[in-house]
Amino acid sequence: MSDDHVIYDEAEYHFGGDGFPADLPERQAFVHTGMYLGWIIDRGLFSESFAQEAAEEIAGFRSGQLSGTDIYERWDGALVGEMLSEEGNAFSGWYYDMDRGRYLKDYHALLGRGLPSLYQVADTRANYERIRDRIDERFASWKKGRSKKFWEFWK
């Protein structure tokens, strides 16, 4: 299956599930993935088709008028492979994977400690910047590991 058909996350998986607190607005189910989508936008790891279709939203994010959560909501709360570049898909498959990836662990460690659930994390610029910096670290490490594996292959 190509990366274009991968579904990394959908907000309805969260607000439609048993673990989502009944007293929270559904928007909170969009925050964790919205922050990740913001990072994808910040680092230009989106596909050409997403760039064309979401040009207004991308500009709004970059100007500070929209959060990644706002964009994720506008895109029906779905983060799918066709939104990402080849490199964005490769990294997301490694880092964002809900079962084996590190993203939710990092998100919890940086933003969720002391909260009743990860769904209580506020969609703020400060929170985004904290997780953005951690994702940058993971991305740099991932790229270094990929480069090392490539050169080891050619030895």
C-alpha cells in the first residue's frame, strides 16, 4: 500500500471513543494531531497537492492567524498520507505511529503531565513550540539514523 492511503489519525477515533472525557468539547480531540500537522507545515513536509488545496490555511498558520488544530479541523480531522511529502510520510510512519511511534509519548511527557488526560492539553502557541522543538530533535535523530544506514549499505 502506498503512503498516500495511510491514515495516521482521525479526530473521530478520539471523540467517538470511550476514553474521551464527556465534559470536553470535541475540539480537544483535534489538538494532539493538530500540533503535529502544524509541525509538518512549519517544516514544509506536506505534499504539493496539500500545498495547493490548503494554501490559505498554510499562509494562516505561518502568519499566526491559525493553529495546526484549526487546520486539522478544517480538513475534517484526518491526517492522511496524501497530505504529506515522501519524507513527511517516511518520518510520520516511524514517529507518529499510534502503536509503535514516540509522538504520543513525547506529547504526554512535555504537555500532558499532571492532566487528567492528553485531551486536556491547551491549544496554545507555547505548547505548540514545546512539542515542535521535541519533534525537531526526533526528526534530526531520524534523519541521522537514515543517513547512517544508507552509508552502511554502501560499505
